[in-house]
Amino acid sequence: MKKFILVRLINIMITLFIIATLTFFLMKMLPGSPFDEEKLADLTEEARMEFYARYGLDEPVHVQYIKYMSNLLQGDLGVSYYYKEQPVSSLIIKRVGPSALLGFQAVVLGLSIGIILGMVAAFRHNTIWDYITMIVAVLGVSIPNFVLAAFLQFYVGLKWGLFPVAYWESYDNSILPTIALAVTVVALIARFTRNEMLEVLQQDYIVTAQAKGLGDLAVLVKHAIRNALIPVVTILGPVFVSLLTGSLVIENIFSIPGIGSLFVDSIKMNDYTTIMGLTLFYSAFFILTILIVDVLYGIIDPRIRVNRKE
């Protein structure tokens, strides 16, 4: 296991290097600049060159690249052009809190409800409970979360006045966006859990356990759940990353000062360093989560650990 993790960490470093390189040169290919060119046009040529030299943009692209990668190796993501020269790392740290809270709540809520619905649908296959669960799964995947967010804002927030509709001032503000994000998670987890549970329940060891007189709850807890969790863990990794790092649309709808809204604003303003820093943050978080998922495979199913040793 240690050798496996070490090899994966080396691959992660190589992958992040490639992502940083591609992102850097793609940023340089974007039209426009992070500055107000109309205001810069009023400056003299000497003042304009001095302004660009302040940010190192007067140097050849390859020199800028070498400097950026050198700073990156030291943990320096650069400074933002748009946010008053604040360090990009500081911006990410300030904004990650609301996104992390929102994503974590959505994952916990979606995972809890989704697994319960999936197990009920599997144990009550071809009954009204199974049909209701599948309808919920189809609706949850089909309805975009921004449509559901607008619905929740209008009816739950404005008409019924149960929760705030926008602005990040207290914990209550996170309830509506959490529900809007969790519905898709519930649908995905419920569908995958149901399908896998149906397959597991047909295995010989389940039939044997039932023949010995074990009740449904004992069969579920002792034999079925663990073997049905691997596909769920597989999709949970990417879902967890996408929610925890912030939903771009949901954060803008509910005016949440998270990473998603920061990413959107930096793209609008051509804030190169912030875009590159957030891209690396997303990438690193995603790759590390996939690594954690692979390790969880071995914890859930000991057979995977044996195969790795072989």
C-alpha cells in the first residue's frame, strides 16, 4: 500500500506540472489583458512599460513561465491583478470556507438520503417504494440545480419566508443552496446504490444467509452494504470535489462568497494568476480525492489489497 501511494503521489506531481504548464500558456493566448486598456492608453509609453514591468509582463513568455514555475515550486501562486494585488493563496483560503461548508453539507445530506432510498428500493424491488425512488432519481438528475435554486428562492425564501434567499451572513443562508446541490447527489447515490444492491442480493452468499434464517436487517448490515459500496465510492469522489470546491452557478445565484464566484469573477476580469491558482487548486483537490477513493477501495474490499500486493 505504501509503495502504491508513493507511486501515485509522484504521478500527481507530474500531472500538476503538466496542468500548470498548459494553463499558463492558455492564459497567454486569451484576448485582452487583466488591466483597463483605456486608462493605460492615457499614460505615456514609458509609464505604460513601467506598469507592465511591475508585474513582469514586459518579459518574453518563456521567461515569465520559468519565473512562475519557480515561484510555484516555493508555494507562491502569485498576486491577483484584480483584487488589489492580494496573494492568490490568501484569496483561496478566504473563499474556501463557505464553499467547503456548502459542499460538505450537500454531500452528507445527499449521501445519507441517497443510500437509504437506494437500499429501500432494492429490498422492495418492483413495489411502490422502488418506483418512487426511481422517479426521484430521474427528476433529480433531469432538473438543473439552478432551476431548483430559483424555485427554492421564490417559494421557500420569498413566498413562505422560511429561509434567507441570498447573502452569506449566517448558517441559515446555507440551507437553500445546500438543498439545491444535494438533490442531484441524492438522485445519483440512490440510483447507484439500488442497482448495486440488486446485484449483490442475488449473490449466493446472500441467499445462503437468508436460508439460515437471518432477517432482512441482518443480511443488509452484515453482508450486503459493504459489497454494494464500491460503485457508490467511485462516483462519490468526483461529486465530493465538485461540490466541495464550489458550484459556480449556485454560488452566484445565492451570492455566496466562495471559490465558485471567485473563479467566475477572475475569468470575467482576465485575472491570469487567480485563474491559474484556482485551476491548480481544483486539479490538486480532484486528484488527491481520487487517490483517497482508491485507498478506500482497499478498506472496503480486502480482495483489492490482495490484488495490489500480487
